[in-house]
Amino acid sequence: MSKKDEGLSRLKTGGFSRRLELSKLGLKFGSRAIGQKLREQFSDNDEAHQQRRQQNIDWLIAELGKLKGSVVKIGQVMATYGDFVLPPEVADALHRLEDDTPPMAWSVIQKQLHCELGAERLAELDIDPTPLAAASLGQVHRATLKKTGAELCIKVQYPGVDTTIDADFGAVLTLLKLSRLLESTRNIDAWFEDVRELLHKEVDYEQERRDMDFVAQKLAADSRYIVPQSYPEYCTRRILTMSYEASEAVASDAVQALSQSRRNALGRSILGVFLNEVFCWKRLQTDPNFGNFRVRVDPQGEQDQLLLLDFGAMRMLSEPFATEFGEMLLAAYRKDRIVFLERAISLEFMKSHFPDSVLQNFADIGMDIAEPLRGVDDSVPSSATNSDGVYHWRQSNLPKRIAKQAMAASLSLYFALPPKDFLYVMRKLLGVYALIAQLDAQFDGEPVLKAVCQLD
């Protein structure tokens, strides 16, 4: 096998074969877990037991990663909501599915390209057989458009993954229950159904192209942002071709070495996109993965730009939901607990008959969520500001403070599995906060909110 053909040669895409593989995994993991339980009965070395349990979980995650496709994507989504359905060590392990999936062999990708684009179109492209990146549903290759020399990125969907989604859901649920990693009492069927629908959308690259073009059009006049240009003539439902945009990862040395003022500017740009999604576009990119945001560092130091990637998880927000959630967020910004709870009840995040302690606990969380969007006042912990009294996103430790409150006993009894719309938005908001903290940005969010919402 040549070097360019290194990688997986095929996916198990048949429903029966994948269910069989998942069933085998469940049985193997179960036997390993039983063996671990027996060892624990004859030894009191807690540290060794924990290490062994983690090894078993790591083994399961590694085996899941080999199946790729929607199995991996399901695992990623479960990791996102792990606080509600999985033990912490399992959720942590599932997060690694995002990075540890091996690429498919070039021969497989080349065949998929030929099938989707045809020989004539494919001949117009010079494609690097070594993948730039590999994920659960597809991988990305750099290319050049021969007639113009334009540098491109081509996202290629793995053959057959769009046919495995439905079969995978039942199989993954069965696996998690057999392996006792998922409590059967949890009412998560509605969640999995929604995720299943979202995945069907995510494997529709034509829709992703339309969403990318939508965001590009909305931000075209704002020089702070870069959105790749699509090349529709080289796109299909399973192929997405766009411009290649040189950039750096947010966690890269080049970005972390930027001055405080430049990192602050990037942080404001990240926050601005989210607020526009909620208040103006009514269309939310629900995946806050750090890899979906990159930075083009300006060598002149005048204006670094934020590159936005991966629009497969865009979700339309209904007008009623977007309007009421926006009003709810603004109420939290204004510390108006009455309006905040009225909107929370209207959106069915809470119920009017819940005990007042539960409602007030939820309002407390809402007030804290809006903490970075207000000017710094007496309610902001001193640890959340820098020496100049400006909001310090990393020092604030806000996501962890919110998570701790959300798991409070008085709330969890009534809010064991939050409504899906709430979690999609909060998943993105807290992801945005974490990304700004990764930049170690220090700024008050109030001017950004006022600019987007045109507040006085």
C-alpha cells in the first residue's frame, strides 16, 4: 500500500453489520467491567481500581472511534450533554472522539470524488491526497483549481455514512444500556430523535453550503471576519468545496502571543457573532467546537481576523423562540428577575407550579449567565475583574460556576434533562464564553450587546 493510501479502506455501513459490531462491543465491555468488579472485591486499592475503570472506558471509546460515521457523532453530542446523562469520566473520554478518528485511505476518497463530481469536473482540480483534517463524517483535502490557481479546501463525506444514521441510534442506545453507561431511567428518547434529525441535516453538504453562504453574506461588509467562499460547481450533497483560508488555531502560540488589546478585539468578535445569531439572524451554529473558530494574524498588527468554519450544525430558531429567548437574555442583563422567569415559563424551561426556591435558583443562574454582558458592578466577584476593573473572562471561572449552580439539588429534581432548545443555545453561549477565556481576553461585553441590539 502506498503512503497516500494509508488509512481506513472502508466503513462498515450496513445496518446489520454495524449493529453486530456495536453488540460485540457492548458484550466485550460488559465482560471487562464484570472482571473489574471481581478484582475490586479482592483488593482495596482504590487508585488502581479507578485507573482500570478508566482504561476500560478508554478502550470502549477507541473501539467506537473505529466505526466513524454517526456513531462517533452521537458520542460527541453525548459528551456535550454529559453532565446530564453520563458519568464525568465517560463524558471526558467521549470528547476525545473528536480528535482520534483516523482518516480514510485516499483510494476511497478519490472514488467518492469521482462518483460525486464526475471525471470532467474532477480533472479540473489538483487535490492533495494527504488529508488536512479528518472527522467523524468526512475529511478535508487541500486542492488547487487548475484554471485559476485558486487554493481550495474540499470536504468529502465518507461513503455510506448518510445511510447509517438511523440504524446507529438504536444500536448506540442499546450499547450504552448494556454496558451500564446510560441510566435506563433517563427520558432521553426525544433528545436522540432531535440529534438524529440534526445529523441528517449535517450530512447534507448542499445545505451546509447554503448556510455558509448565508453567514458570508451577513458578514461581507465586516472586515473583522472571514467566511470561506463556496464553489457551487464543485459541490454536491456529499462534497463541499470552498476557498482555503490560511489561519491559526485559537490555542496556537501565534495567537496566544498577541497583545492583550488584540486578543480583546478577537474576543469581542466571537461574542458579536453569537449575539447576531440570536438577536438578528435567528439562525444558530450550535457546535461551539474551538476548531470552528480560527484566527488570521495580521503581520502588520492592525486587524486580526476571525475565521468561521463548519456550518453543518446550523439550526434555524423559530421566531417565537428567538424573540422570547432574546427577551429572557436581556432581562438577565437588566437583572429583571420577574421578566426573566415569565419568559422562562413561557418557553417551558420552567413551570409556574415549581417551588419558588427552584424558580429563584434558575433566575440566579440566568443573572450569572448575563454577568459578562453587563458593566462590572457589585454583583461581579472581585476575581472576575482585572486590576483595572475590567471583566476578566478566564479568571471569572463563569462556566464552572454556572454548572455548579445548575447541578444544585433544588433545581436538578425538576430540571434533570433541560428542554432541547435551551441546551442548544446554552451549549453555544457557554462554548463562546469558554473560547473567549481561552484567548485570555479582558473586556466588558456590554458595548457589544448594545451595538448588536441597538440599546440606548
